[in-house]
Amino acid sequence: MSKRPATLIVLDRNKRESLQTQLTVSLKELVQARVFAASEAVPSSRDLARDLGISRNTVIQAYDRLIGEGYLEPSARRGLFVSESLTEKILSRTGLSNASAAVSPFVFHQNPEKLGMPVPFRPCQPDVRLFPLALWNRMRTRALRSYGTHLLHYQSELTLGFPSLRRTLATYLRESRGVQCDWHQVAITTGSQQALYLLARLLLRPGSRVAMEDPGYLGARFAWQRTGALLIPVSIDSDGMKLPPDKRFSADLVYTTPSRQFPTGACLSLSRRLSLVEFAARTRAWIVEDDYDSEFRYSRPPLPSLQSLDSSGRVIYIGSMSKVLFPSLRIGYVVLPASLVQEFAALRSVLDDHGPLIDQATLAHFIDSGAFYTHIRRSRREYRQRLQTFIGSASKLLLPLSFPYTDGGMNLAGFLDSNEDDRRWSEALKAIKLEIPALSQYSMRPTRAGLVFGFTAFEQRTTHESMKRVALAFQTKERPPWRTGPVTQSARRREC
């Protein structure tokens, strides 16, 4: 451990949280990240207070809290030490068994005071202003009139979701994506993330091998890692996910976003789709197909779903209404092979009896009325114009970025020169109130530098003005400074 651990701790007197709370949280993160090793002595309260420029009582109170929570252990006449047993418990409980697993992709704010709106160019954001809220409320009224107070009771037998919605979704998926399914195979979840979490618990065990796209979706990565699974990063090229040709390659589960790979935007070619399905049939591996934004294609129709090519019952299809309608709806779905339906239902019941039935009944009416398809067409038309505005602005402003995949989706990956540090650029753009993640933040291995832009939530004027700010940042002769000092765990978390 460095003699100056204070260089890893950042305290902000302007935050609502007290200095004592901030210090406690920072020290916990250092223990969880193994910066403080098991049985290692922590700095004396006097030394840490001097280095941080705070009261010694603040440090003593933070240390007392950590002793009470079991993070630290006092030793008579020797000092204060990191608990040897706790360090391993933390890591094993969270499934963080290697360096790549030590960072969570999610940021938790304890006491938000106001509801936020996405800032340019946060990825994967629909424009909720396009959503027909008045019509949705009429459908809600219709659902309540149809089912009355039955929607207000516990309905434990509906663990897999409202039957009317499951039937409606099965029809929609068969017609629009070629998914092979009976409605009994459709399970409703509270978003696709819950589906990933449940599948991880159902299919994986510590040591299971999971092949996933690299770069790839962080939410899936951390769902797999929570089970103690071993991740196998698979490279992406212009034809999508490229499994190793070695016949000895094995995996218990393969996670892929074939319609439009997240975050690069590449589409999995038909030959690779067939190879992947053949691999699963031959090795008895599961494939999880995350079809997160296939509704939005602008210059060509999407290829049929991967699941539509599966004849061995090894592909599990996941979708969500968060991108199509609005994120706070929290309705996702998973199409399960018949062999997994009962086990999935049993596991789903552990979380809660059922999802929000009023919203599910409303969505069923919304789809059946045709309003769902009208909204998709309207959104697709508007997003196509916003895509053209984005690409036109990037070209006009001579941004040093290439955008090879512009046929659809909600995001665009802009690739930088190989000698660039995309995290530096992401941080520099964040400083001018633009949220543009670095491509490397989604990677387990070194990858091509780039930035991920979401364009669908922002009107054309906002896009054009925000792109000017991006261009100004790139035109600045002084490159963004390197981050000085070690990167704290909290800083790493914010980058995900």
C-alpha cells in the first residue's frame, strides 16, 4: 500500500453528504477494490486527518463506523487493520473474482432531489416527448374498465405476466421478428435487466464459461459475473461477433446483440448467425439474444432474429419496451425454450408474485389497438431525421471520428485514431456537460478507441448545437490533460 493513501480519497465540502460519510464510503471502496489488502494496517487517524486536511475527529468517527460494520479490526498496541475475513467475503458475495469484475456499471444516488432528463449524447435514450401519453391514459382506463378491481389484487398465479400481454407479444414477435414461440413461452419481466439477472441465476454456476461480445453491454457482463462465471471476451468486426474457429472452444452460454451490436453498431451476418446456432446445438450451450432496439432500422430491414434460425431450442430471446415506449414503464420480456419455462417461473416468483398488472394490461390494449405500431412508425421517422442531422453535423464540422454503422439503432459509435485515449476525450466532453461514453469503458480488453453517441432523445437543433461543442473540444490545441494520480474506485464507477 502506498504511504500516502490520501491521494486516493477525494472529499468535497460542497456535497450534501458529510465529510465523515464521504470518507467512510471511500475507505469501503478501497477495501472492496483490494487497494487496502487483507490484514494491512490503515493510516493512523492523526496522519490521515493531516493528509486530507480535515478534523481528526472526522477520521476517528469514520473508523469507528467501519469497525462497527466489520471492515476494520483494532489490535491492542498495534493499530487498526483491514479485516482479513471480510475482504474475501465481499469479493465472493458480489462475484468479483478478478480485476475486470471489480467495477460496477451502475451509479447509486441516495437522495435525488429532482427528476433528471438525459443530456446530449447519452446512449439508449428514447424521446419520451413523442410518446402519446393521453392515448396511453385512455388505454389504462379501458384496462381498468375491462378487468376492474381484479387488477388490484395479488395474482400469484401470474408470475410470468398478464396472459393477454403474453399472447399479444407472442403474435407481435412472430410477425415482426420471426420468433418461433407459443405465448406460454413468453415471460414478462421488469425490464430486460431483470431477465438477464434471472437467466444468470438459472443457467450459470461459479466457474461457468460465458462468451460475450467485447466491447459489450455492461449490464449483461455484471449479471453473469454475479454468479461467479468466467467471462470469455469475443472480438467484434464488421460482421459482428466472431467466435474463435478452434473446435476446442467451449462456452456454457453465449451472449450477443446480433441485430445491432452494442455498442459498436455492427450487425451479425447471416453466415455467423448460422455458425453460432450450429455451435450451440453441437455443444449444448445456451445463447442469449438481446434484441434491444431492432424496431429502429432506417435504411434497410433487419435480419430475422437469431432465435428464428434455432431448431435445437438453445436460443433465449430478450426484448424490452424501455427503448420503444418509455424507460420508466419497466416492462421487458423473454422468450424461453419450453424446457426452461417452469424453472424460470419458480425463480421469478422468488423476486415478487408478479409485475405491475395495470401497466401490463394497459400495454396489451395499447398494442392491440394499433397505437403501438403507429408510435413505432412515428418514432422511426423522427429518429431517421435526427440521424441525418447528426451525421451531417459531424461531416460539416470535420470531427476526427468515423461512423461506419449508420443504418439504424439509437446510438452511433464514432471511432478515433488508434493513438487516441478515448477515456480522456469522454472526460473532457463531460466537463462541458456532454455525456458521451468511451468505447473502451465497455471493453474487457484493449479495443479500438471511440466514443458512443446517443442521438434519438435530442431534437435536431439540440443535436446541431451540441455537435458544435464537441467540435470545439476537438479543435482545442491543448489536448485534455491526463488524469493525475491513481484512479479511485468511485471514479471508476462513474466511468461505466
